[in-house]
Amino acid sequence: MASIQLNNVRKVYREGTQFVAVDGATFTVADGELMVLVGPSGSGKSTLLRMIAGLESITGGDLHIGERRVNDVAPRDRDIAMVFQSYALYPHMSVRQNLGFALTLQKRPRPEIEQRVRAAAGVLGLDAILDRKPRQLSGGQRQRVALGRAIVRDPAVFLFDEPLSNLDAKLRVQMRAEISALHRRLGATMVYVTHDQVEAMTLGDRIVVLHEGRIQQIGAPLHLYDHPANRFVAGFIGSPAMNFVEGRMQGGAFVAAGDAFRFAVPPAWTQPLRAFDGKPVTMGIRPESLYAPRGRPSDAPLGTGAFTVEGLEPLGNEIFVHARAGEHRVTSRVLPQPLPAPGEPLELAFDLGKLHFFDPETERSLAPGAGSAR
């Protein structure tokens, strides 16, 4: 296996109007690490993956796989294997032939090809379907074959470009678990691209969050969730998304328009917010830190607000409550319990120890030590 190092990597398209797809990406994927690139459509994540694969040229910066600079190295010579969103299986070939096709092109000995195919099939549970054609397979089985075709090559790096997008919700969950188990079993270096932040959170050792071609933050999943560097990361990581409330600081208290929120900020925020006294500031709070009457923690400092229920989403083990106070709309994730119907009042409590504050101009987090996107 090998590490991947990017140093100020850029991709600029100059067809007509100049467009910067990736702007100064710098990070290292450690040997054996599963790194997830996540962001909305157009964020540059797939372009970045394709530059690692050699399918896109690099406008500027340096890319190393292991000790070798590969900016101008052809894809076939980078010792990488890529799994795409489309399975790209040969329909006239059996599973066995699809798995071994790359090795056949390399003119490997037949016994070696058979041994590698058998090993990959065993890892992915494909032994019983080796003689089937792709049309006889389910979506999950086809995706396993695509994974197996990468495994048989024993590459230095695995690259995944939204490989689960074509699967239904249940299969996505199953295949996430299988890819995670595969990573642990192989100890392989993997870079995985997705727009789905749930996939990113559950799969990645670390996550690179991208937006409009720029890296917003890099870190372990829970670190990004608990300590977002800016409003974009805070709103993108987590489902349902973080609630944001616009207000201003007044003498050590946060006050939202219409007094829907008015509370003295906790001591930990006194110093970071001192420079914003009399100025606008954005408050953020996760849905699970907004409590309905039942299930409120007894040992947490709480503020309260009067809301009107706009909608309820009962999911069995939890309920999403969509509520409004004046111009402010929030989503709360609460335990199953009797709740008012839409249009009726509801008091929600919020955990003062789990607040986030952001500069409304720069959108950067105002938490101490949150200045670095890394």
C-alpha cells in the first residue's frame, strides 16, 4: 500500500470563461487510511479523485503516491484501482471473467488469475455466483463484483467514486458496512467520494469537506460534527442539519429578532463573543440539543423558547419536530412522546452547553481554536 500526498493541487478549466474546479488542495492520506471526500454537487470532489487517478490533468501543485511524483504518470502506471458509480461490468462475461479481466490483459499466468479471483470472491461472498452473467445479479451483487475487480489487482490505492449511488436505501446501508469491513480486512489505502454525509460519517477515518473547489475542513467524523470550522461544515455534516438563528449580542446576552431567543451566553463563550457586543452573530444548535418536554436532561443548563409546531415526522425510535418562533424555524429531534398537533404551541428547551456561534460575515466559527480548517 502507499500514502497519497497533495500539495497545493489545482484544477482550472479554461474553455471559454476560466473556472477553478479545485483550488489549492493540500492534505495527506496516510498508508492504510480510508479518507472520504464529501461535498455538494460542484464542490470539486470527483475532479480531485480523478486527478489522483490520472484521469484529469493537474493545472498546478504536486501529487505523490508513495514516494513518486505522479503528476505526469499515466493512470495505468499509478498502481491504483477505481470503482465507479456505474458498475461497468462486461455483460457477455461471467462474474469470474469480469473479476479476472484486468489480470488477463496483463497476461498473468492462468493459475495466478484463478487464485486471485477465488480469493476476492471469498472476501466478498461471490463464490456461489462466479458463473453467472451480470444480468442475473442484483444491484448489490453487481457492486460486489465491481469491488472484487479492484481487489484482484492488489493495487497500492483504491479510489471510489460514489459507488453506492445506484443502490436502494437498504442496500446502501449493507454495502457501507461491507466496504468498511473490507477496509479493515485489507488494511488498504482508500479514497472515497460521496455527496452523502451519512456515508462520510460512517465510513471515513477522516473526512475532507469541500465546497466550491476549496477545502473547508479536514478531520475525524465526530470532530467535524462537534467542532465545525465554519457554518458550511456545521450545516453540511449532520442530519437533520444544524439549526441557525440570526441575532445579535447585547451586554453578554444573545437576542434574536422578535425575542424568540434571549439568553445570557454560557461562561465559555463570554470571551469569544466579547468583540461582538452590539453586533450581529449567528447561533447554531443541533436538532438533538433542542428538547421537547419529555427527555430533557436534568444536569444540563437549559434555555427555553415558545414555538408553534409546523410539522411532525414520526420515525419510530424518534420524532423530528419542525417548529417556528416568529421568523425563526428550527428542527428538533426528540424521543417518542405525545406532542401538539401542527399549529399548536410547544415549549422547546435548548442545551446552553452545546451552542455554536459564527461570524455572520466570514461564517467562521467563533469557538476558541476553531480558526484552522485542518
